[in-house]
Amino acid sequence: MLKMIHRKTALVLIVFSFLYLLMSYQLPEYPYAIIDADFVPKILGFLLLFLSVLLFLSKKKETEEERKKRNIPKADIVTLLVVCVFIIVYIFLFEMIGFFIMTALFIFICSWYLGYKRHVVNGIVSLSFSLFIYLLFNYMLQINLPAGILPF
């Protein structure tokens, strides 16, 4: 029954979705909110659970070609690990340095590391995207993002 890889994956995802739903039901409720803060996490948890059950019930057999696709080259694994380190550094420095600077640096460095060579375009995109999201959240949605070392 569990010989097929998609069934093993589905079981892991089902357990993860139950844990995710358990944590989403622990979010505090606000009495005057029409749609509460736990609405989207609960919807995503149930969607993950539903799709995981569909994956488990899938009757499709894995072909030899699909088995070969599962083998990831070591260079790709190293790239994934380096990007994971970038993400951890981003999370760690997010509040100290601030959203705008850390997001711009993260986008620029990740794009550079993954092989994008047009550094001027990369810099413009990373700065403009970070500034747009910062202004959108802070001034239009009135959700304060960490300013960090910047005075605004």
C-alpha cells in the first residue's frame, strides 16, 4: 500500500496539514472582525488536507522516467542549501536592519547567486519592489513593517 512514493508523500502532507490546522485554530479571535486573522490559514490548511487525500487516493503508477527525475544533482542541492541559508539570514536580520533594506538585499543577492547577470536591472527591480511593498503596507494598508535602521 505504501510502496508508491506519492502515498508516502501524501501521508507526510496529511500529518503536516493536521499540525498546521491545529496551530491555526490556536490563533486568537477578534470579536469585531468580519473575517478574522485565522480565516486564511484555516482555508489553506483544509485545502492542503484535501489535496493530500486526493494525492493518496491517486491510482497513477510511477514510471521509470519519473523515478529518474527524482534524482537531484548535487550541484542543485548545494544551490538549494545556499538559498535556504540566505532565507535564514533574511529572517534573522529582518527586524534589526528593516524590511526595505533586507528585502532589497535578499532579492538582489538571490538573483545574483542564481545567475542573473544584469546587475543594474536587478538593483532597480529589487529596490523598486521593496519600496513599493513597504509603502503599500505602511501607508495604504496601515500595517507597519519593521523600519530597522531607516528613519521612516
